[in-house]
Amino acid sequence: GYNQNLVYLDGARLYKSNNVFDFVPVVTDETAGSYQYFYGNYPARYGEHMTSVLDVSVEEGNASNFSGHFNIDLMQTGFSLSGPVLDQGSSFFVSGRKTFLNYPYSDLFRTDESGNNTYWSKPDFYDFNLKYTHQFSENDKLSYHFFMNSNGIETEVKETDENSPELEFSKIVSERYSNIVSSINYSHFLNPGLSFHANIHLSNYRLGQRIEGDSSGYINSVLTYINRYNAEYISGNNDLALKLKLNWNPNEDHHIKFGGNIVYHSFNPVQTELRIEDFENTFAFDTSWAADKMNAAEYILYAEDQFLLSDDFMVHAGIHFS
């Protein structure tokens, strides 16, 4: 999205990751095992995007003991749970959150300009993480991560005609976007200074927008609908990606990375439905249309080297092709 932070979650790219007006962070402290944030000096591996980058590795479960966390505050409630799975080499981590701004606190977003006109918004959000990790040996590790979230906001406006108090106008505008991501990560350590990493993930992003409204009035004390309209807009995309990376640290002053990515995009540009009813003029209109899907492939190769020249100077060199 325009002016959006780029967010990776266990190697998978998230679309439109801001939650509830950015009041709610992308992940909680309990969910983020580690993260890196870049806002200017982009490493070559992120060179296809010129925006700030947040790269999050989701927490791995505790392979020895069970532990949990529960949180509730003025905006949301959430939990996390981790522990071993059968043998000592496997572990799980699960977390979830839910806001309740659209329930008891919806009046915080309500404004009454007068006794006749009312406006309010109802935001809501939830997300869910599940991660399974298996340590085959000291040098081999495999993990599976599933993530889903949903963000929504509904805005409603009610107005009364000052000249004709019996006439009432209402309009509802809503938007909801969601991500569903499945990713598999494999790591193999060839020696203490050389490691190989592979990631494959499938993601689905969906955006739905809706606007509906009607105006009504009483004629001879009988409620009569004058007109009503409803429009829905749906778009989104699916990504299938393969990422390969080789990390090499020949000594403590050199950190070298080579890698390549292949990303296959399938875009659904628009699917729209429009309905209009005008009872006053006995007119009705109902139609729908959809644009053809668009497919695109992304190929990326990069190499980078971060090395210390002295205690005071560091060079971060890289080359990126996409």
C-alpha cells in the first residue's frame, strides 16, 4: 500500500499490515522471537522496496516446559501458549488477539453534531499465530508457521432533513482486509560460520469495501422508501514464493549473504456489485462485473557484505537484481 511499512512475518510478506488506526502493533512482544527494522540503510536483500522494513521471526515454542501468557487492556485481549510436542525435539507456539473497540467502546468514536445528525465508527481486529518447530539435529531445523488476521471498520451516518424532519437519510461505509499466510522454513548449518536457509510460503490478501444507504420518509403517516443503494467492491491477491539464502561469516568482522527469491503473484483487481432501487420513480438497477485476473512473476538475486574496516568504520556493500 501507499506509504506503508513493509512487514515480513517468518519470511512471508504481509499486505496492509496496520491494525485499528495503527493503535495495535503488528505483533506482540510475546509473538516476536526476534526482529530487524530498517528505515534507510537497506541491505541488498530488501532492495526491491524503497520503504521501511520490519522483518519479524515468530517465537519458537519451549521444547522443555509449558508456559503461557494472558493479557487484557482497554483496547484488546490476547494470549500465548508454548510447550513441547511429544518428544524433546518438537515444540509449538500459539497466540491470538481480539479488540473490542466495536462493542462497549463504540461510543468513543461517536460524534453528535446536533440532535438530528449522528456519526460513529466501529473498528475491530483479530489475529492468530500457530508455529510448530522440529529440531532434527544440532544442524537441521524445520518449522511451519500459520498466520491469519482481519481488520475492519464500519462508519455510519444518520441525518435528518432540517426542512422536512419526517425525512431521514442514512449511510454505512465499511472496509475489511485480511491476510492468511502459511510458511515453511528450513535451516541447515554446514559449520559454525556457514548456514543455508530456505523458505516457501503461500499467502492470500483480501480487501472488501461496501457502501449502502437509503432515504425514507412518512407520507400520510405511512413509511415510504424513496431510494436505496448498495455497492460492494472486492480485490486481493495470492502469492506463492520460494526464498533461498546462504549466510557466510568467514570471521567476526565479515557477514556475507547470498540469495535468490522467486515470487508468483496472482492479482484479483476488482469484483463489484451495484444495486439501486428508487421507489419514487419505480426504478431498479442490479449489476455486477469483474476484471480478469493478472499474473506476475518476480525474480530476485542479491549479494551483500557487512564488514568492519576499523572500530570506527563499517561498510555495508551489496548488489541487487530484480
